[in-house]
Amino acid sequence: MGKHREEAMPPNQDSLKQHIMRANYQAAVYKSALDQFPDIPSPHGRGWIVDGESIAIHWTDLAPAPDSILEFVHCDCKKTKCIQGGCSCLEKGLPCTDLCKCVSCENTPQECLTNDGDDNDEDDDSDSESED
């Protein structure tokens, strides 16, 4: 298993489509640059995301990688809690996993947190079977 930075990964078909839509939109804007009253549509849905006054690139509609690969993503931050910058999982919006080297991490999915000892349901079932 090798280590690769996300930026070094080749683009997929969907990211190419988004890039072409952005380039096409930009070309249309440039084409109307000499018009006195250009009719320029919103960039939203043309490879861009408009949120209020800000515009951001819409990179892809697909997940960054299949779930089977995301399971192997891990950080090497070796910091505790992982609630501030420096944790690569946190920066990418991913939860830390068992493969991460962090300690007492707070960047874990809620379902993975330790159980509070509510395993009494299994004990109740076994007691009721033995009474029959």
C-alpha cells in the first residue's frame, strides 16, 4: 500500500466534466467582454457553487474515493484530541479511524465511541431463557 497525496491523483471523468463547464462559462464571459450590456448568467451549476456573495469551484459530484479506500485513510499527527488544525483527517473532513496514530481523538464518528455499558439486554435474554 503506497502513500499518495490527493493532489497527485489523476482526475476522474466527473472532475473533467466540471472543469470543462467552468472553462466554457469563462469563455462565454470573455466572448461578451466588448458588449456594452452583456447578458451573463449565474455561474451556479456551470462548474461553480454560488453561496451568497462567495463563489467556489465545484470539483466533482462523486465521492473522493470509494468507501473501501476511505477506510484505509489515516493521519500521522500523533496529537491528542484532533480538534484543531494539523490533523489531516480533520482537514479533509474525514473521521479518524483505528489506523490513525492520534491518542484520545475527538474526531471519531459517533457510532464508534465506546459503549456506556448498556449490554444488559443480552443478559436479560439469557436469564429469561434459563427460567423456562
